[in-house]
Amino acid sequence: MGTHTRAQRKKAPRRGRRRILPCRTRRRILDYPRSGRSGVRRWLPSWRQWLGSLAFLVTAVGTLFGCVYASVDIPDENAAARREANVYYWADGTQMVSTGEVDRQNVELDQIAPSAVHAVIAAENASFYRDSGVSPKGLLRAGVNMVRGQETQGGSTITQQYVKNTYLSQDQTVTRKVKEFVIALKVDRKKSKDEILEGYLNTSWFGRGANGIEAAAHAYYGIPARKLNPSQGAFLAAMLKGAELYDPSGGPGNRERARGRWSWILDRQVDVGLMTEKERAKYRTFPEPRKQSRSTSLGGQTGYLVDVANRYLRQHIGLTDKDLSAGGYRIHTTFQRTKVHRLERAVRQVLDRDIDAKKRAADKGVQVGAASVRPSDGALLALYGGPDATTHFTNNADTSGVPAGSAFKPFVLAAALQHGVSQRGPTIADVGFHAARGVRMPITADSAYAPDGTLSILAGTPDPDHPTLGTALTTGGNATYVRLGKEVGREKVRDTAVGAGLLRQSMARLEPTFSIGTSTPSAIRMATAYGTFANKGVRHDPYSVTKVVKDGAELEGLDEPVSRRALDPQVAHEVTRALRSGGKHAGVDVAAGRTGDQDRLRSAWFAGYTEDMSTAVTMFRVRAGEPQLLPMSGVGGAKSGRGNVFPPRIWNAYARP
């Protein structure tokens, strides 16, 4: 052992002893709380831990967003966003009414006043044309509000609001907000900014039942969106903030809020470069909207007008009720606003003054129907269908079932003139031209049945018991026309009336009383047929729609109204001459037929025409829920006879200049 060197002894293990190794501590993956630190520093993360945590968070959020972005597709448009109203227009192109569950009329961006578009952009999203369609701050605010238990909405861009209106529900949840954010990004890449803006303006809620700026422009100002001035456009932009708080019809508080936001929006346009200060200075007066009224109301006469227009569309271009219920049709009618209102006012004026159901039992259940037609082309200009389409559902202007009475006699005279019933000729002394007594000649309105039963032109003054054909039109003479109808042939009378414009299904049985008005035409058809006399014997079928537009394209099938020659011009002229002998009405030289005291039918009529307008008015009585007509005796008092005085009064009040 002594021979070992010192180095050898150091390396050689000592026998009989266990080697003790130093203790090593295992290193933790996350050194937190931090080792080797004490007190507060032990719980403060290091900068590496801060940086690592941030990197992990960013990676996790990015991965999550990528998964969400990949999994969320642009859905189909919701049904509410596609649904539109049907819009009906007066003859002058102004809106009459919009109908349907949703009051919306989608328009293209170039059909909206640019100043209104600028107002919306300035108020809602000034960076619209520069941003990516989303607001990260808005999404973050939604999350914070959810944690606080508040509403999640706020800070959305125009694109996000468009996505919410078009593709999603209105639920206020973070889930919906995230979907809105993701879909907005995709929509912004797929659609142009103008397409998005157009969609937003067509789907936004403006109050007063109006979805979209076109409906709003009509609801608040009665004009289309293309005619909005900058002041009106700023007001409508204010409604996007919440019409329940800003619509002036809601009270003084609403008006003050609306005025303040309207002014701010105009100033905001200047700030963002969408309006000059000079232009802004022009609009200092608050643009008061009209009083609130639902543009979808079918009350008054509007419902009757819509009903007639819809019926015309069903008959002529095959649109069904199902088609119309889908909405989106722009229907241009022939109805003239001023004439419709004037006719309604005339009816109510006479009824309010002369009919009193509380005092007279005979006045209970009195109804009026009336219609005006333009003879030159058959356009329906006005009608009165009843007191209110929402309470009285039958359209009195378009209802068959009311006997025409003596107002039917002109068709008997026309048939006799057209088909050549002859008479005994006059002497030279009688009329001053070469004709010998006993010569058979065509009749005229001056012809009369002589006591011997022959049809003649009588010399001198006609016998009151034997009136001329012209006199018998307006003052009685039922027996005269019963005889004339038999002589010409009741079939020919019927065909003449149908040819002039009455409907064959409204014709009564060909009994002796047929010629004195047992047939039951509607007021519309009676006005049409009298219009044939006014139009020199040429009949134009009545029409109520001139154009229908759907999705920007005009529908085909609305051909020119049917017209045909129904009577010789000389015949129409002679009938007009005979009717005109009844006198002038309301200062207007008018040819008119009416029911008279000899009529025992349960109705009263007056139909008259000028060159420009043919109007028929009927009055009758019914009991609610029963189809039978009630007697007209005593209606309006003893002096009114069978109510025959009232249709002429209505006509006069309507035709008065």
C-alpha cells in the first residue's frame, strides 16, 4: 500500500464507506409562485412570464378566431329582410298606400337623395368607405357590457348593422354579436360598399311602421326618398337612433331630442367633409314631419280602390292572392286623388244633411255606391264603395244586385235607334222637309206613341199621357218603354246594353219589365256604358291599373284596354240629345238618366256624363247580414219620394267646379 502514489490513493474508493451524492431539486415548468423570491416579489410574474402569457393569449385568440371565421358562413337572407309591401300609386304617380305585414319598398341607391345618404353615413359610420366593415371596439364593448349585465349592442358599423338586419336576428347576445362581426368581415369582402349601403338603407327601421328609407320618406314627409332635401335627410338619419325617442309625434321631449340630433347630424356632415358650411347655413329651420298616420291604412275609400285594382290584376295578368301576399309589387292605378276625395265628400255631405237613421226608421241601412269613368279610354277615375273599407266590406261601386230602374231606358232607346224601328212619317208642314204622311221613317227622341198605338212624330205639343221617347227617359213613361222594348225586341235591347258596357251576367230575365230596369249592373259598369254614349258610340272597357313593376322590371300582360264600336255615332248623338233635354246639373251641361216616381224598384239611380267624365250614383237599403234590398219609400222624408232626389244631389255636389 505504501507503494501507491498520492494520486492513485485519491482516485481509489474507500472500502467500507457509501458515497453520498449532493441533493438536486427538479426544475418546474412554470416557476410561479417564483422560487428564490420572497414577499411580494414572489407573486409578481417576471417579464418572461408576462411576455409568454401574452403570446399564448394572442395565439389562442387567433386560433379561436380562425376556427370561428372558418365555421361561420354568410347565411341566406332572413325572410323579413326580403319581404316588401305592395305599393299603390295614384294616377299622378304619388303614393296612395302600401299594404302588407312589412311596410318596405326596396329602392336602388341612385333612387335615394345623395344628401340623405351623406346624413346617414355621417351619423352612423363616417369611416364607412374606408373601414373593413367591423368595429373591434364595438365587439369589445359588447363583451364588457355582457359582464356588467348591460345590453350588448353599441358601436356597430353600417356593415354590421346591415348584417344584423339582413342575415341575423335582433337578439342582444354576445354569440350573435360575434357572428355579426365575422359575417360583416366576409360581406365586406364579397359585396361592394354601395351594395352594403343600399341594403342597409332598405332594411333599417325608421319608426311609424316604416322599414327602409323609401317607406320612411313617405311616412314622415309623403314623398319618395329621391326627393328628400338635406334637412329632411338629416331628420330621417336621426330616426335610426331610435324612433320611439326621436319621433316628434311622441311628444315635446321627443321633438327636442330630434331637433338636437338633427342639428348635430348637419354639423357632423360639415366636420367629415360631406357638406360645406355654406350649404349647412341654409338649413336652420327644423323640418317638421307630417302628423303620424300609418301609410298602410286601408280605411276610408282606399281599401275599395285597392280591391278593384287587385281584381283587375287577377283578371288580366293572372296575379293570384298568393302572389300579391308575397309583396314587392309597384302598382300604378288610374285613380285621381282629388276626384276620389271629392266624390267621398259629396256622398257624406248629402247623407249627413238628408239621412237620419235616428229620426226615421226608413233611413236605416241606406247605402251609396258611385263610380267615375273617363269615356275616351275607360280609365276608372274615382269610386265610392261605402263608408269605410275596414268596417263595410262590400264594395258598393262594384256590386251587382241593385236594379237600374229608369236609368236603363237609354239602352232601350239606343237599341230602337240602332236596329231601325220605324214610325209613321210627318207632313211637310210638321217638320218642313219633303216627306208624305204615312211614309215609314226611323224614329228619333222626339217620337211618341199616338193614341192609336202607332209610333209617330206628333205635331204640336205631345199629350202628357203619350210623352215623347226623350221625355219618357227622365220624367216617367214606363209604359212607353215597355212597349218600345217589345217592339224592338228585348234580346236586341239586352245585346245593346251589353255591347255598351254592361255585363251579361247582370242582365235580368227578358220579361216585359226588362226594358224598365230589372237588370242589376254595378255603378262602375253603368258609368262605363253611359260613357259609350259620351264617346260617340265607341266603348272602352273599364280599367284601373296602368303599370305593375316587380324587382325593377315592368310586368307584361297589361295590354291596351279593349275598345269596340258599340253604336253608330248618330245613335249615340241622338241618345245624348234626349238625355241632355233633362237640363243642366251644377252648372254643367250634362246628359243624364235617373230613376223616377214611376219606378217601384228598391233603388234610386242617377247616371250622367260630359265629354270628359261619366259618373253613376246608386242608393239602396239593406239590413245587416241579409242580402235582400229593403223598400226605399220614405227615405229622407216624405218629399223625397223613393229617395230619387238624393243621387242627383250627390252627382251635383261632386261635379260642382
